[in-house]
Amino acid sequence: MTTVRTRVAIIGAGPAGLLLAHLLDAAGIESIVVDARSREQIETTIRAGILEQGTVETLAETGASARVLAEGHRHDGIELRFDGAGYRIDFAGLVGRAVWLYPQHEVLRDLIAARLAAGQDLRFGVRAERVEDASGARPRVILTDADGQPLTIEADFVVGADGSRSVVREAVTGSSTGGYFREYPFAWFGILCEAPPSAPELIYSNSPDGFALISQRSESVQRMYFQCDPEVDAASFSEAELWDALQRRVPGTTLREGPIFQRDVLRFRSFVAHELRRGRAALVGDAAHTVPPTGAKGMNLAVADVRLLAPALQALLLEGDERLIDAFAETALERIWKAQHFSWWMTSLLHVAPGASEFDRRRQLGELRSVVGSAHGAAYLAEAYTGWPLAR
């Protein structure tokens, strides 16, 4: 078995793992990043792309992405659509902040390019099997490399940035599924289509037929979703049926239609691991938590985790100071649970729950009017959607 030594072993080459390696390198701390996927899989899997202002500032100011400001699209608001009318939430006017439309796979391309240019030890096709001795001074990650050969990484610290099916989670929580969990009774049917944007900003629409989100990807590719049953077969709809389902949920806007080249069903789950750190191992990103996509918090929470963990590891590994790493979990969880609440709130505000009564429907419309009819209510949505301040 081959054994390699590093300061920090990072499992997962997603936004959290790659950004952490980037920040550690700036502090002079070496790391190895491994991922079971190929580089092509990571860079071409199309995912959501709403970045909070703090995430954009982090990527730009640290040199992780030069394109996010040049090619990302700044959005200063969103539209809430309900009861046949649209209401704009003015982020810039309410809280002086914005979000950027910049897809996650583009962020990953930028991060991978930056790390490889800096000489990062970045290994694709390497599958983590388990973490040993997480509470010891030198935890070990047992892996299988791209050639099917056994590999061990011995490190001063191990970070699980390996997604919702994290291998590292068991070493931290004692169970691969150890955490607080909620599953929602609906899902999103998502499409990617070749068409120009249907609106200048995102539309979040509540209708008697269920929720719809009219989002964007570029000037020629658009992403749209509508509420569906979690068990629906993505292949069961014709293109005409999909456009009809979307159009019925956004009365008042005529959607710009085009060929649909991707369709999928996205289940809604919330999860927070019982523990985020044990000894010399910690969890970040989807390994630590998942949220429904309604509030656009997934990748942004991962960046917030890393903004806390990077200085904590710097203090621990370079100065022998354990105070920040001891405070990491409690500090991170404060934001995580705020984001969980906001994601749940946006979800319940906009979706029609199965079996909802007429009282439920009228109460929901009352809540929506309370948000758009109050500067304070709209400001809460704007503040949470654009992101609370990040640790510096």
C-alpha cells in the first residue's frame, strides 16, 4: 500500500474542498484533494448558480475566480408572483446587496484551474473508503486510487467535503447518516432549454397549481422548475406538457420556449449532521448539511463553512492555537440553522402542500401579502437571500 503525507487531507473536489485548499495554500499550508469523480464529471455536471454577495467577494478577492465578476450576471432583486400579480423584492434598495447568477460548474472550473496552476496535489478518480484514528494526532484516510490500488493519506487534519453521501461523516458523527433530517412531500421538476431569458430577474411563483421558478443560466440557456410529486417519472411528460405545466404556474408572463435538452426531478431534503468536528476531522458543505434549493443556500453555505474552517486550521497547524477549531462547529451551526429556517420558510411560503385546505391556501396568501406589503418583511427576505455577513 502506498502512503503519502500531507498537512490537510481534503476529501471532495467540490466548491468547499477546492476553496479550502485555495485558502490553505495562501496561508502556506499544503493539502491533498481527492475526489471519486473525473475532472470532466465535476466540470460538466450542471448545477444551480445563485451566489450570495459574500460568496462572490470571496471568490474574487482571493483570486479563486477572475470570471465570476466579468461573466456572472448581477441581480438586484427577484419577483414574487402570486394571486395573478408580481411583486419585486428590491435587494439593492432594501439591504444594499445583490446576488450573482454564475453556475456552480463554472465556479468549479475556475477553482480547478486555479489549484492546478498553483501546483495543487489534486487527484481525480480516487475513492475514499474510510477515515481511521480521527481523534489521534495523525488521522489516516484509506482510499482506492484511479488504478484500483490501495492508497493511504496520513495527515494532520482530515476534512470531509465529499457531499451528502460523505465517507468522512462516520468518523465525525459515528454514523454515515448521523444527523437531523427532514424530507418534504414534493419535488422540483427541472428543465434546461435553449431559449432567451423570459424575464430580467428570477420569478418565484406561487399558484393554485403549485410552485414554479423561472431561472436563468445564460443568454441562450434557461433553467426552469415546477413543483411535482417526488415519485414522478422525468420521462413521462412530453415537451408540450412541460411547457403547459410551467406556463400555467406563471400567469402574467409569457415564457420564451425552446428545445428542452435536460430534465430531472430534484427531491427536497434538509439535513444537518449531529456533529461537524471530532478530533482532527471536520465536515463542510453538503457533507455537513443539505437544504432545499428554494432559498439558494447550498453552495453559499459551503463557502461560509470554509471561511470559518480555513483560519481555524491556520491557527491550529501553524500556531498550535486550538481556540478557533474548538469554536468551529458552534459558530458554523449558528449560520447553518438560520439558513435551514430560511430555506424551510421560502419553501412553505411558495409551495402548495399536498392535501392543503382552503384555509391553508388563504393563510399562505396572507403571508405572502405580509412580506411584499411590509418594508421590514421584504427586507428580511432580501437580507437572508443575499446572505448574512461572512466571517473575516
